[in-house]
Amino acid sequence: MSTVYTYKEIAEHNSPKDTWIIIDDKVYDVSKFLDEHPGGDEIIFDQAGRDATEYFVDIGHSDDALKLLKSKCIGTVDKTSEKVVFEAKVEETTESSQGSGQLAVIVAILCFLVGYYFLNDE
Ligand code: HEM
């Protein structure tokens, strides 16, 4: 019988040297494969500790890729375990809203300087 892992256990394996992903409720240790991946390491690493089924299927990987994938299987997901809520998307939103906030301040300063220049010119 294969090992069963909770979503939380899987989510902890999310570093470049220790990368697990879920595809079709099976758990894969792809740590040693990241550097060899023809699609690049980042694209897989982005899904580290998560369910990458949609991403993996959408690319339309070949039968060879599927065989390779099988060789990396280390167990299955305990589907009754509590799912993990990942924060990455929240961070991205915060960063981008911070970015636009900073831009607004820069634009305001520039408007002030241009206005000041013209007012003093007259
Ligand atoms: C997050 C999951 C994954 C994504 C988003 C992804 C994405 C991609 C992309 C975009 C390519 C095309 C590269 C190109 O033609 O320039 C590719 C190719 C490939 N990937 Fe992945 N990949 C994923 C996971 C995996 C895994 C886990 C394996 C195997 C262990 C794998 C094996 C391969 C192989 C062998 C190819 C060469 C083309 C083929 O045989 O289909 N990939 N992948």
C-alpha cells in the first residue's frame, strides 16, 4: 500500500531542493527533476506543495512525460485531510496595489514640481 499524505504535509515540501506536487490525487517528489524539466524549473516550482493537475494536463504532456511522472510517485493524497490555503495570490495583490500607490505618489510629486516651476516662471 502506498503512503498517504495530508494536504498540509505535502504543502511543507515547497523549497527548490524539496519539491512535491499533486497530480490526480497522487503525490510526486520532483525535487531532482526541476533542473531537467524541458519547460523550465520555475513553472513546476510555482506549484510546489500544491495540486498541479490542471497545469500539467493543460500543457498536453507526452506519454514519455507521463512515464517519467509515474517514476516520481511517492504516495497518494489523504482527500479527507484539511486543504491548505496558499497566500501567494494575496501577496501578489498586495504588492501590485502597493506598486500603484507608489506610482500615484510619484505622479503627484511630479505634478507639484511642474506646477511650482510654471507658477514661479511668471
Ligand atoms: C506544474 C506542472 C508542470 C507544468 C506547468 C509543466 C509545463 C511544461 C511545459 C510548458 C513544457 C513545454 C516545454 C517546451 O516545449 O518548451 C513541458 C514539457 C515537458 N514536461 Fe512539464 N510541466 C509540469 C510538470 C512536469 C512534470 C511533473 C514532469 C515529469 C515528471 C514533466 C515532464 C515534462 C517533459 C518530459 C516535457 C517535454 C515534452 C513532453 O514530453 O511532453 N513536466 N512541461
